[in-house]
Amino acid sequence: MQVLTLFATGLGAGFLAGGASCAAVQGGLLAGAVRPCPAPAGDCASAAPRGLLPRALAAFLGAKLVAHAVLGALLGLLGGAIQPTPGTRAILLVLAGALMVLFGLSMLGVPGVGKLLPRASSRGAGRGPLLLGAATVLVPCGVTLGVELVAVTSGNAFGGAAVLTGFVLGTLPLFAVLGLLVGASGRVLRGRSTALLGLLVLAVAAWTIASGLRLGGWWTPAAVGTVDHAAASTGADGVQRVTVRVENEGYHPARALARAGVHTVLVLRTDHTTGCTRGFVLPARDVQRVLPTTGETGIDLGTPRSGTLTWTCAMGMYSGRIEFRADP
């Protein structure tokens, strides 16, 4: 019964929230798996069998399903011990972005790039879609991180596999429709539409690489917005608490001011939050937490010195900072 409940939980999360969230993060890999031929390659319809697109899409989705089922089993069996650190996840994001750059350049018809990429064969989908589908497990979206936490708490391999299998099945309809639309664009419209798709993949690649750099703490965007002077308060116990609201579209405040040299606790408040912001990361301290959908989570920061402490969501999309000053 527990396994069926976990499967239903994952299925509902995937269908209601996971599809759009994961498509935004993994769309470049999907486009690469079903990508149309670049312009110099000529007529895609004559270069491959008519049924190649469905087979490539099926291979991508099948590999995605199997990879997540295996991950779920391992998470249920071994717990959070196998979850990658923020630094490792950041490297994977940058590598995924670099791979998307190659796909985008290939779609634009840049000579020689296609030779560097796995491709479908004339007899079937080939290894390319399989590898890309399996690679999606390395770049999870925010909703996936929450489902992975459920897999960890399931305490057994069957429960962990059930919840992630259900999740991927829930996202499958949207991924299937997107894959067919992307792949068909090269056959029906060709030329300009393929070039536009290539530009779109390059834009997603740049966004993915930037997210990875933020997540790893290797790039900190310029501060935006007004510094919040009211986020920090000191209680009777002498502990300074910096309170941040965690919402689906970001963190509020995104810039908080606090006093340096004082024992500080960062208080994160969620209220029906389901976005990637629930995956909270302090890159400089190698700390990552999956926050509850609704609740309050405290992170002890010790006694910070003057300076800036930045945080990001688990995918590097949203960020914020605390500016510690001796005399705020």
C-alpha cells in the first residue's frame, strides 16, 4: 500500500507541477534528442525513415524513466548519502549547458559541430536519445528535488523507485508533445524554423550555464533591488535572526542587511511553496536543504564577519544575499 501511495504522490506531482518546471530545465536535452537536421544536411525527410522521430522520442523518454527509477531506488535504499553536493550539481549544470550549445550550433548549421554529437542512425533511434534521456537525471528541476526528498524518506528501494517512476510518468504527456513539436518543425517547416529553434536552444544553454555558475558560487550577479533593513532582528537571547520568505518566484527580501560579529540564524519561511526555491543552497558553506512546502526552517550561520553571504535555489535560477556590516 505504501508503494502505491508513493507512486500516486509522484504521479500527481509530475502531472500538476513537474512537467512545465522540468521542461524549462531539460528542454535543451530534449531538443537535442529529437533535433531536426541542420540546414546544410538537406532534406531530413529523405535522410531518415519516417518513423525515426517517434523512436528517438520514445528512446529519450524511456531512458529518462529508467534512470529516474534507478535513482529513486538508490535514494530509498541509501538515503541522502548519494545526493550530489551543490558544487557537483553546479558542474553538471555547466556541462549540460555546454552540450546544449553544441546542439544549438548544430541546428544553425555550423560546420563540423554535428560530428561531436551523438546522433540517430538510419536503423533506429541510436544511442544519442538514450544518453540524453538518461542525462536528465543529472539536471533535476526544483519539483524533482522535492520528489527526491520523498524518495529518501521512503526508507526502501521499492518506495523510492515508485515515487520517481510516478513523477516521470506524470511529466511524460508534456514532454511527448514538446518532443513531437520540436522534431516535426524540422520536417514541416525546415530552414528558418530550425534556425530559430537553434537560437532558442542557445538561449536556454546560456541560462543553464549561468545558473550553474551561480549555484557553484563562481559568479555572483550584481545586487539588484533595495536593501531590506527590517529583515534582521535580535531577540532577548542575543541571537540575530534574518527572516526570508521563500516563494515560488523568488526570495523576499533578496537583499537583507545584518550586523556582523553577532550569532546569526537564517530563518526561511515557506507557505504552499512548490517551486525550485524549496531547494536552498549556500554555495560558500556547501549547505543544501530541501525546505518543506509550508513551514519554517532555521540555518545557523554562526558569527559572520563583515561581508556578503549569497544563496541560490538548487538550480541556480533565483538568488539572494545577506550583507553583514559592522555598523548596519
